[in-house]
Amino acid sequence: MEYFPALPEQEIKEGQGTLREVAGERLAFFRVAGEIFCIDDTCSHAMASLSSGRVEGRIVTCPLHGGQFDIPTGKPKRLPVTAPVAVHPVEIRDGQVFVGLEEEDDEDY
């Protein structure tokens, strides 16, 4: 796993999502009870941007069809969502948020 700089910690506000593209990935950052989380930005149901969804506590509601995800775990919480979204580890270094992304395997099979 490689960690990439994403954004300053202060840009992530409680109760709203923040979208950033990091290493070619669209990621949604959230602050939940003071802790920062990162999930894939794209809803697993209808490809909408989760960073623009409504945030209540630890739940983000997809703006397209109202499906919900638990932000810390990425697990679906309300239909029509049935598949989770990926959760990525974050580290705070000197006020900067770094996100861990799996390295792509370039080997041919």
C-alpha cells in the first residue's frame, strides 16, 4: 500500500463530504465525530458522487436514489444499495491528510 497526499485536514468539515482525485481515483473524505474517513466517491448502485450526498452522523445518503452507506465501514445501510464501497486508510501528517491506496498489479496473467 502506498500513501498519497490528498488535502489539508482543515478542508474536511463535519457533516459534509469533500471530493478529491488522488492518484487517478475519485475519493470522498468525511469527518465523523472528529475522525477523518475516506471512501470511494462513486456509489456502488448508480455511479453517483457520494461526496455530494447528505451526511447525518456516520451515514451518507446517495444523492441519486437515496441509498445509504456507513462511512467508517463502507457497508450499505439502505436500499437500493446492496454492495459496499471501498474504505481507504488515512493518516494525518503535519495537518495534511494522506490516503492509502493499493498498488495496481501490472503483471500479465
